[in-house]
Amino acid sequence: MTGELEPQQGEALDLAAAEVRADAVDVQALVGALAARLEGALPHLVSVRRRKVGGFRSKETEVQSIAIGVGDARFELIRTAGGFDCTRHSVVRGITLKREQRTLAQWMAEVVAAVTDEAELREQDRIALEAMIR
């Protein structure tokens, strides 16, 4: 073998590379959509940083980071050269006691669970306050 790929192998590698690029675009779109939804639903809990991409007159932006504080947890997603760095911090009185790496899928699932739990607690508090007032 001379180190060259046979045509079928070369085409397979091209297809695999195209799939990786398509997956990266899907992840970018997913993170952008998640940031927009979180900002709209929870503006008091979420901080999103974006930067312009594409050129001088471009209106296109990409998410650079998302930070969410829910209860005793702080979730951070930061864009890196290789993708995204996703972390969950255990926070007590403003001090991070524990920092754990997460995959993007784990991070999203934990954010959704934490926000849902927080919403349920607030709803229970609201119901309890209404009951006290009556």
C-alpha cells in the first residue's frame, strides 16, 4: 500500500467529515435556540454573551457563553475552540465549592431539571402565600 486511499475510502472520509461539520452547525443552532429561550423565559436568572460573526455589516451573532443561577447551582456553558465547555457549580453564599464538567447533553438536561424544580417550588410558595392571605 502506498499510503493513498482507495476511491471508496476517500469518499467515506469525505462523507464522515461532512457529517461532523453538519453536526457542529446543528449544535451551534441548538445552543443559540436554547440561549434565546432561556433569556425569554428566565431573564432574571440567565446571562448570555454573544459576539458578531461574518463581517462588518453582518447581523449574525453566535453565543459565547450562557450562565444560569438556580438555587445552589450555577450552570455555565462557554464556547471554546473545540466546541463548548459545560460546567455545573455547587455554590454556597456566592462561593463555588465544587465544579463539575458535563457533556452538552448532560448540561442541558440538568439545566432543564433545575429550572423545572425551581418553577415548581415558586408555584408551591405562591399557593401557600395565597392560602395564608385568604
